[in-house]
Amino acid sequence: MSPSAGGLVVFLLSVQVIQSQDGWRVKYRQTDVCAAKGSTVELSCDITHPPGKYPSDIKDRFWFTKEKDGEPVDLRTDSEYSGRVRYRCSSKRCYLIITDVRESDSAEYKFTFMTNKPGEKYTGSPGVTLCVTGLQVKVRRSDSTWLELTCHSSCVLSDRAEYVWYKNEKNIMTGSSLLVSSGSTDKYSCYLIGSHGHSSPAVCKFTPLCRPVELQQHLTWRHQTAACKLEASKR
């Protein structure tokens, strides 16, 4: 059993970026986005035209992560995103919506457009870095009687993130952490609400089938070459 799929599960570091070329300007509202695996992500940018130019002068526009023979590849034609990508664009703004995101979707996303002037094209660079993370359960001994289970991800989701806990596949409560008896033989897993049912690995205690997850190091996430990277450092 899994929690119901909800709306967007996207958490943003909102730093505005403005890129300008010959008076054309692309503004990304986010530079770094962390999302849970299985969720829906929405990225956006605004386009400003120079004097004497108009939105109607743009003849084509799209988002991309890759280039082929020096030319950007429209995400809508990329087989890795088949059936999961759509655009919602107005005259001055364009949204990229990716459903059921995967960890392999972690990349830098850029917006590009061509005008009706031959050979005139522009790309907003740098783009938006997306990090897609799965969930794990961190186990910490609270005292001799209780263990504290905490939902953990490899990048910072948000203080607003909402989690739901399952015990033996049954929903028991919501919250970022859960106290369980140190002698428990039950299986526990956590989900991010709205993440389309992707769970953390199940955790159980003191049985031959499962090993407790003991996290002795503090994990931090750093963007490096548009990829998710875990770096461990001692507390």
C-alpha cells in the first residue's frame, strides 16, 4: 500500500538569475531544485524582448539538457523523457513539467529559443540544476528502550516536506521522525507525501532478514557538474 499521489513535490532554492544577450533576456527563478523520486517537477523561465522586438518574433523555443552535433536537443524528443515531459508556455513565460522524475533526471536544464531572424538563437545559461533523490531511513538510538527513525534524503528538500510512515505496509502516522521500540521486529518505511508511492528501503530490527541502518556520518549535498553528490564528514 502506498500514499496517494499528490501535487508537486518540489523544493526550491530561490535565487533569481538573469541572462541577457543582445537585449533578449531569460530569467530563471530557481537555480537549484531538489525533488523526490517519483514526484512532478515544474521549472520556469521568463523571456524579455529588446526594444523593437516582440514575443511574436520568437519562432521556436524549448528546454534541453543535451546537445547533439553542437545543437541542443528538445527534451520532448529525448527518449529518456518519453511521455513524461510537457511545456506550458505563454508569450513571455515557459514552464517545463516533468512527471515521475527519476534519479537519472538529475541534470542542468536550459531554455533556448530562435527568432524569425535567420541564425538568431539564444540560450539562458547557466540553467537550473535539478537533483532528484530517493529516501532512506536513518536510525538513531534514543535511549535503551527507544529508537528514532528519521526520513533522510541526499539533498535538502525543505522544512515544509511532509512524510508518512508505514508499519508492515500500513499507514500509521505523518511526520519526519518516528519512535519505535528497540526490540521491534516490524518493518517500517517512509514516503514523501505526493511522491507517487516511492518509499525508502524498509527497516526492521533484530531479525536475521534485515540489518539496522546505522548512519554514523553527517551527509551533505553539493552540486558538482550538474549531478547529485554525497559528501560525508565527521560530526
